[in-house]
Amino acid sequence: MYRHGSFLAARGGVLPSVEGPTPIFRVASEDLRQRYLEPLMRAEKEMCFALTEPEAGSDATQIRTRAEQKNGAYILNGRKHFITHGAEADFAVVFAVTDMEKRARGGITAFIVEKGWPGFEVTRLARTASTVDLPAELTFDNVEVPAANVLGEEGQGFYAAMQWINGGRLHIAASALGIAQHLFDSMLEYARTRTAFGQPLGKNQYVQGYVVDSWCELESARGLVYEMASRIDDGSDGRREAAAAKLVATEMVGRVADRAIQVYGGNGFMTEMGIERFWREVRAQRLYEGTSEILRTNIAKTLGL
Ligand SMILES: Cc1cc2nc3c(=O)[nH]c(=O)nc-3n(C[C@H](O)[C@H](O)[C@H](O)COP(=O)(O)OP(=O)(O)OC[C@H]3O[C@@H](n4cnc5c(N)ncnc54)[C@H](O)[C@@H]3O)c2cc1C
């Protein structure tokens, strides 16, 4: 699993969870599977997942994008932001309110909206700490979406998103393990080969501490992520497990990335060594698909708090 993460990281840290097939398609009709899932599976198309809005991030139940029925179709109005691959995607899975009173309790619906449909525009690209992705702002101005493009049942979009998010969280946890493995391997090699004061850096106990603490934390996180994934395989609904895996692995990789820079010294901060990039990229893992604070809140709820 972590090798896969390293591979992804080496290709630019792009996570396929938002651009490729996601488990949300489990609720899709046969027609939607053929038109959208199959080209995704063949890697002929990319998608994006558009839930977050300027006024609704952690509390996604407060989204304002509306979809109103008219002549057998839905008219979509609203704005999404921070959408990964929003500019490149061939289509977007967009969440909109279809019943203002019910909202997250049966009033949020998921739609598949194609690039190029009148009124659907990429209105801004955000510059970030990452050099890889420019999350997009997407604007929907009276976009007509055919009823056949409702993903799952009307009003059930929020539930579908929440079911999907466990898989996304595990995916990010696995990616964090892969990146941490790569950083650990790199810092170990550097500590063995770089010399200062006539001996390898790794003979210094401070440097040993950075390497050893990173190894211990990586192995602890790996054990936890695998155990959580296995509990989901065994039938757990995954809410606590996926949140715990993402929380522990992404917090861990942040610390490992910081130590890797310290072991590399000034070289770690220089772009050409390829270390500082991971330090920047992994920072966002503690934000998207559930911030660390929201994950803790989710876990607390499953513990009856
Ligand atoms: C690089 C990147 C890519 C993204 N890609 C996508 C995407 O493809 N699709 C998409 O829909 N969204 C995407 N997002 C949005 C992401 O999911 C949100 O940024 C995230 O949910 C947090 O929302 P927010 O930024 O509005 O922060 P806020 O909700 O404003 O929260 C701000 C801070 O307050 C904390 N906080 C909020 N409420 C509580 C609480 N009850 N208890 C404790 N702490 C709390 C948060 O944890 C956070 O630290 C992306 C974000 C980033 C950074």
C-alpha cells in the first residue's frame, strides 16, 4: 500500500480519490455508470468532487448551491471553491440543496454536471503552497441538468458523500504512509552518507533521534491504518476507523517531513533536493476530506461523547 503512495507522490502528489473512480458511483444508475464511470475506469476522463463552498467547509450541511426542478430538469445555481482538478475535470459531481428545510437530512442531492454545459464555468484558480494543484472555483449560473444526471436518489447526496468519504480518508492515510516511507528512506540514507565533524551525521544522537522517532511513528501509523482497514473489511461501518487512520497518518507525515528537512539541513530547504516539496504537499492532507479537528469530533461521537 505505501509503495503505491510513494509512486503517487513521486508523480506529483496527485491523489486519484477526487479525479478518478470513487465509491460514490455505487449509488449510480446503470446509465450513469456507462456514461461516466466506465470512461473514468479507462482513464479517458477525469472528474472532480464539488462539495465545499466559501461559506460551508467543515460544516458542509450549510451549502447554499440550489437545484430547483423545472420542466423535468434541475436548474443549478451556486458557487463551489477549493475544488481539486476543477479546471481539468471533464465533469463534476456537484452537491446542491433540493429541499431547504430538510438539507442534510434528505435535502441535498448529488448531480453529474459536464464541463461546457451553458452556465458552468471555472471562475478562479487558487494559488496554494502546492506547486501541483490549483484548486478551482466553479460557478453554476442557471445550469440545466437533466434528471438522468442525478447521482443516486434525490435528497440522498449527502449520505452518499459521507459513505464515500471513508474510502477517501483511508486512501489519504495510505498515501501519507507512502510519503512518510519515502522521506524516512531519504533521511536515513542522508544520515548515513553525509559527514560533519569527521563522521556521518547519523552518529550524532540528535540526528539519530529524528530518524528513530520517524521510524517508530511511521510503523505505529502503518499498524493502525492496516488494522483500521481490516476492521472495515470485517464489516465495521468505517466512520471511526477511517477518521482515526487519516488523523494519525497525516499528523505523522507532517512531523516526519519536518524532521527530514532538519536532517538534510539547508539542503532540505532547497527545492532541488525534493524534500521541501513533500513538507508543503502533506500539509493539505490535514485539511481536505475532514480536518484533523473534525476527525477528532467524528471519533468522539462514535465513542458516545
Ligand atoms: C488543497 C485542498 C484541496 C481541496 N479539494 C477539495 C475538493 O476537491 N472538493 C471539495 O469539495 N473540497 C475540497 N477542499 C476543501 C476542504 O474540504 C475544506 O477546506 C475543509 O473541509 C475545511 O473547510 P474550510 O476550509 O472552510 O475551513 P473551516 O470550516 O472554516 O474551518 C476552519 C478551522 O476551524 C476548524 N473547525 C471548524 N469547525 C470546527 C469544530 N466544530 N470543531 C473544531 N474545529 C473546527 C477546522 O478544523 C479548521 O481548522 C480542499 C481543500 C484544500 C486545502
